[in-house]
Amino acid sequence: MIIITIILIVVMGLLTMGAISTIVQQAMTQQLEEQGLTYSRMAADNVANPLLDGNILNVQRTIENLLQTGSGISYVYVIDNDGKVAAHTFSGGFPSNLTNINVLEPSQVTSTMLLNVQSQGLIRDVGVRILEGLNAEIHIGFSHNSIMQWIYNVRKLMLSLTLYGVLLGSVAALVLSTLITKPLKKLAAHALRLGKGDLEEDILIRGKDEIVELAHCLNRMRKDLFSGMQKLRQSEESNRTLLEAISAAGEGIAVFQDNGSHKYVMKFVNEQYENLTGYTKDELLEMEVNKIVRTESREQVEEVWNRYHQGLKLPKQIEISINRKDGSKLYVEASYCNITYEGNQAIICINRDITEKKKTSLEIIRKNRELAALNELSKAISGQMNLKEMLNEALYTILQVIGKQAGWIFVYNERENETEIELMCHIGIEQEEASAQTMQFQECGHFSRSNSSSVQLHSSLGTACPIKQLNLPDGTKALNHVYVPLTYKGRVLGVLNIIGSDTEFFTKEDLNLLNPIGMQLGVAIENAELWVELNKKEMLRKQLLNKVITAQEEERKRISRELHDESSQSIAALGVGLKTAIEIMSIDKKYALTILEELKNNTSMILKELHHIIYDLRPSLIDDLGLLPAIRWYVESRLGFTGIEPHVSFIGNPIRLPDEIEITIFRIVQESITNAIKYSHAENVYLGLEFEHNALVAYIEDDGVGFSVEGTLNQNDGKGSFGLLGMRERAELIGGEINIQSVANMGTRISLKLNLPDLEEESYEENQNLLGR
């Protein structure tokens, strides 16, 4: 308090001294400037006439008189109109540089400047123009010594007052601090007594200030402490009884104490704790806690002891695992608390068996891990339709999830009743090694057969197995192998192979996870193949559509050409003949009748040509007589001039079908007959329609040279396959199914099966003459 008081007085005194000095200096400086201007103007008026008359002596006397009579004047000098010093009061000669310091500008009447002269100190030079319009000036120097003396006296007075204030303030602060600290010292002495455990007497301090309030608070605290210590003694006496009562709740209870070497031993256990651990009470007492706590939980228990030694709050509940006497693992939920047991500090631990709960939780975690892995795999393969890229991304994700280094995937391709193995991707081994392993897949006895649909682990590979020779990326040898079939609807589409070293074990959870992964990849492979097939069909559909459009245009050109080349010219010739007959009718009637007879025959030929063109567009027999007579007529008429023997048969109860179905069946038969004529080199063609209950089967069979159905349909350019694709497209439009079978040198059979709804039967009685042929 004394130091703070002194500092405040000194700071305020210095600030006050500075402020007053500044105010006095400014006031006296302003007064000096005003006085200087007044003296300077008066002196200018006095020397104006003598200076204009050239009476320099009178000017000199005037400025000397001013120097002697004026207060605080240090020098006076006059500059004439030519800029030369006319008179001055310097006894040692006029300073040569003085005229260049405070020079009046042409527009200035007065000018003031503060100079620092070594011999005289600070001088304020005041210059005044003697007469307006002339360059003559008079300069008077006023000394600042009086001002500085005033300021010095003021500062001396303020410093003295500050010192007196420091002395008085120190005395006042000393007296005040003594009055304040006296009861505090007394209160501190009583507090030390309380700290040593003397809780018998109250603190007695008289007064009504805050210190007395604090003393009352300490007295209340003394009473509370005294009461609490009495209760604590009672609690210590009943601790053992309390522990026995807690045991009745069914929880396992153990009390641990430090034996002096930071080894915590059991001092008390209840019957439930014996049942939990499988040990007897005699075996548990004095047993170190680390002998019963499993390794993975020792760090948690050590943290409890560390908090106990640091005086921190102990955890209310933690999950730890312990070893039972029979070696089995037990999960318990442990709660810790500080107690006093038999006069010493100890820790009580209450244990609850949560083994079943923990197993359920671990199972949920495992399921979540599997779901997360499958989710990552789904992300990796989603949107991928390139099979190799999809499987490579999937293999990378799988290896990351299960923490392995190397693996590869191959798939089975069925082509022309043969199964081929194709390597799709590999990670962690070279492509040559992966290819070699794929080719030797069926030769190593440690591999499962290709038809095995279960995940298998081989952890003791023989030296003859080729996998045994593989090196993993970290330089270790491959010592175990997992076979994961990629299945879809019971079919094995490929195999995922994962290999590991002796430091990379496959856990049961890994194998459980790989099983759904195999099924998911099987679905992905099937989808990718279906996507390829769909794209292929879409490409062929577009080609077929282009072919159909082209065929339509070609058909229009053919019809146009036939109409132009045959019917058009015949009709033109008919017109010319009619004109000729009209012209010669009056001359030679008999010859005209002959011409008309020929024209009549030509008209019949033109009509047949038109009927032929119209029938190619749509056979009228289908509309007039129905499907069966139209098919019989078409087959016999088309094959009659080719040397191929037609054989037509109809079985069952024929009925009329909707127009779109009949024309589609006719077009399929038409395309089949056309292909047989062009490519089969057959001697016989057999065509039959079998009417079954709600179904129709039509077939066209020949004994020709045959062809490769798969090769024709898989041609990239589509040549040779448009007819077959067209038949399939037509069959699909009416809900039918086309089956094409062909063997080299053994002929071809094309069959159409069509499921029919219940249709109103319409007999062919009126066409029995055609059906009976």
C-alpha cells in the first residue's frame, strides 16, 4: 500500500509539474512575442525618417537607446533599402550570417524566429518592415532567459510539493496498513491452528467488517469439519458391515490396497467375486490384480491406479476382461471408488458380469464391419460395366479391407461346350505368375475343384504347390491361400484367390466376410455379362433396324422398277395399240378387231403382273383363305422351280389367328424358305404346323449343308445374321420363341413356338379342298 501510494503521488506530481510548466511557458512565450512586435513597430516608426534622410548616426543612437531602455532586448540592427546593415548594437561586430536567417519576404510585414545563440542562449528574433513598399527592415532580439528562469522556479516548487506529498502519503499508508493487517494476522494464526487439526475453539475477532465475516465463516467450517470427522470415524467402524451388505446385491466386490511397492493386492472379496473368477477366497486374498486381469485390459487398470495416486476422480464404469481360474475369458463392468479399509486407503471395485452382452456387441461390430466392407465393395463396383476394371477395383478394395497383400481373380468362360479359364486381374504378384497360377489351378492338390461353392482356407501348402514359390511384395513367401468362389444361382462363375505369408493370418471373421463378397462379385459378373449381351443385342437391333429400312427402300425401288419396266411399258403399249385401232377402224374394221383382241390379251398379262407385285407386298391368300393355304401355296410355288422337293403338313385342329400373328408366321416361313433356296443346297424341305391346346408349333427343316449358328450370329459386321435376327425379332413381337439348330452336312431346323390365348375357333371347312392336298 505504501509503494502504491508513493507511485501514485510521484506520477501525479510529475504530470502536474509538466502540465503547469507547459502552460507557463506557452503563456510567457505568447506575451514575449506580443511585446516584441510592439517594440519592433515602435522602433520602426522611430528610425523610418532618419533612415530615409540618410542620417545613419541618428538611427544608431535610436537603436542604442532602445537597447538600454528595453527589458530583455539582446540586440537591434537595421537593414537599409539596399539590403545592407545600416546600424547595429553588436559590440564585437555584426555577425555575418545573421542577415540570412530571418529574412522578410516581399509580401511579409513582420516575421518571428527562435534562435539558439551560444553566448546568449535562446533569442527570439522579431523583424518588422520599416515602411511598406521598401526593403528596409529592423530586427530586435528578445532573450528567453527570463522565461526559462520562471519555468525553473515553477518546477522546483512542484517538485518540493511532490516530495512533501510522498512523505505524508507514506505515513498515512503505513498507519492504514497496520490497522488492516493486525486482524488479518490474528485470523491467519487461527487458520493455521485449524489446519493442524485443532477444532475445539472458535476464532474470536471483534468488529463489523469483512474480516469478522470471514472469521464467522471459518468458525462454521470448523464446526462442519468437526462433525464430519466424527461421522468419518463412525463410517470407518461400519465399513466391513457395509461391504457385507453390498455383497448381498449380487455383484462381485473386491478391495485392493497398495502393498508398498505399487503392487495392488486383494484385501477383501465377497462370495460373488469368487463365483465370477472361479478362485477361492484364500487364493484371491493377497493376489496381485495383474494376475487376474487380461493383457488387453491392464492399461485401463493401470490408469485407475495412476488416477488414484494423483488424487483424481476414479472412473465410475469401465469394461475390462479377466481370466477365470479355468482359463476362460470373462468380460466385467467394473466400478471403482476410494474407501478407507482397516485404517488404510484402498480402492473398492464392484464387478458385474457382461460376457453375454459383450459377445452380442462384438457380433454386432463384426456384422457392421462386414456391412461396411460390402458397402465399400459396392461403391467400388457400382457403375462399372467393364468386367476387368470392375474386378480389379473390387480386388484392390477387398485386399484393403482384410489387410492382405496379394491376390488374383479369374473367371470361367463357356464357349462351344468348352470351359476356358481367363485371368481378369492381379495385385501383389506379376502378371506372368498370376497367369501361371491360373493355368495350374486344376493341377495343384491344395486347390479346390472349380465346382466347389464354399470358401476354403489352405494354411499348410505343400512344397509341390506352385503358390508355395510365390514372393509377396514385402519379400515374404506365400504360406496360406484362400479360395473364394464367385457364385450366382449355384453356378461358379469365377474364383477369387488371396494369398498371405506366415505373418498374415486369415481369421474366421475374414472367411465369413469373403463368403458374401464372393456372391456379390458373382452377381456383378453376371450383370456385366448381361450388360455385354444387352449391348450386343442393342447393336444388332440397330443394325437390323438399318437393314429393315434399307430393305424397305430396296423393296420400293424394286416395285418402282417393275412397275416402270413391265407394267408401265405394257400400259403405254396398250395405249398406243388402242390409238392405232381407233385410227384404222374406219379403214379396215377386221384388222382393227384383230388388234383389239391382242390388246385384250396384253391387258390380262398386265393384270397378272400387277397381281404378282401386290402378292409380294402382302399375299392376298392370307386375307382370302387364311394362313395355311397361303403357306402351302407359297412353299410349293417357290420351290417348284428350284429342284427342291417340298413336304408340307398340318397337324391338329387349325384355327384362324389374329392378322398380325398370321402375317408374322408367314414372313418367318418366307425368310426360312428364301434362306433354304439360297444357302442350303438341300434336296428336301419339310414344313409343318402343329396346333396344340393354346399353343402353335411351326418348323422348317432341310437336309442341306448346315451352318454355324453361333458364328453367324456373332459376326461383328452383321452380314449373314440379319435374316435370323429378323425372325427372332418378329417372333418376340408376337410373344413367340425361335429355336435355330444346325449341324454341318446334316441340315438346319428352325422352329417357332407360340403360346396362344383362348381364341374363338374358326374352321377351315370352306378351304378343305386346299387342306386336303
